[in-house]
Amino acid sequence: MSFDHTSPQTPPKGVYLASVIVVFFCTLSVADSVGFVPYYIDGTLPTASADPVTVDSVMLSNLPQLGEDSTGTVEIPTGEVVLPERLKIPAISLDLPVQNPNTRDTKALDLIIQKGPARYVDSAKLGEKGNMIIYAHSSVYPVLRNQMWKAFNRIHELQVGDPITLEAGGKQYVYTVSAVRQVDTADTIIDLSPTQGTKLTLVTCDIATGKTARFIVEADFVGIVGQ
């Protein structure tokens, strides 16, 4: 994760599109939880961020708003690149499939995020250096029609050292939590560059705090089980 506070610059066109997606999904998260989902997109654009965006980073506002130690031989990736299939976090009893959308279309993403966690399309894949981002909804409502609205409700409870496993192709890609943070989308950039190593970042809304508040969990790659 990189937090850049350099002089203001105008974000590229893609940042504005992603900002619309953020407002859209956060509105859906609250509305759907009480049984009402609007059929329009709020086109209001947020104030331009003071942080520069490069091909090796992504504004946190680009993401939809939405939350057992392995055993065996652990090895470093050897070149095979695959997409994550399942996310497991024993410390918070989380075990969910991971989606890999290849679109930024708001209508398509609406359907995708309602089905559970999704990998950010421009982030790293399994088996390659860089930062993989997985995001999902959180909700403060105790009763929900769709349980995926609270998929990441407990990620802020994670502690440094807790294991996180991503499964794909019969292998387990193991990470350990390095940080749990509460941030704001207005001044946060997530570093995706491979120079930062092999990392995993989980992102969800912190709805109780505010519309632009987020919880992020950062984890470092440990190795692969099942090779």
C-alpha cells in the first residue's frame, strides 16, 4: 500500500468512471439491505483527489463500495499465473468463492458484487508479483435478504499474522496479514506495482463511519501448498 501526498494533479478519465461505480455500489448496499434497490446511477462526481495515479497504482475510490495455518511444503511461485477461485480466512470463519470480472461496466458489476467477493481486474493474479485486490460488501444491518451484502463484515477483526488462503487449480496460495487499516477514499492510493513484492489487499466499506470510509487488510505472500 502506498500513500502519496504529492502536489495536486488531475486524475485520468478512468478515475472519474470508477468514482461513479463507488457511489453506485454504496447506495445499493444500504438500499438493498432494507429491501429497496434503485434502478438508476448517481452520476455525481467527487472532488478530484490530490494524489497522482499511475499504471502501477489505483485510487481506492476505483473500487465498488461495498469486509488454520496451512501445512505441507511451501514453495515460491514458478511462473504459473492463475485466477483466484476461493478465499478462506479461518480467523473470521470466512470461506467464499472469488469472482474475476473482466469489466468496469456498472450494470455488470452490480450483478457481480451481489454474488460475493471479486478481484479488481487490473490487480495481480496468483503466481505473479504485484498486489491483488479483492473487494466485497459490508453492511450494518442484522437482517439481509442477500448474505453477500455482509461478505466482508468481519475483515477489520483480523490481526497481524492471521493466515489468508486463496485457492486455485488445486493449490493453496498462503498469505499472512501485515496490517489492518481504516482509511478514506479521498486520500488513499493502493500500490499495484510488482516492485512492492507479492501482496494481497482486501477492501470493504466502513459504513458505520461514513460513505467514503474503508477498511483495508494488507497481507504478504508466504508460499504455495499442494504443488
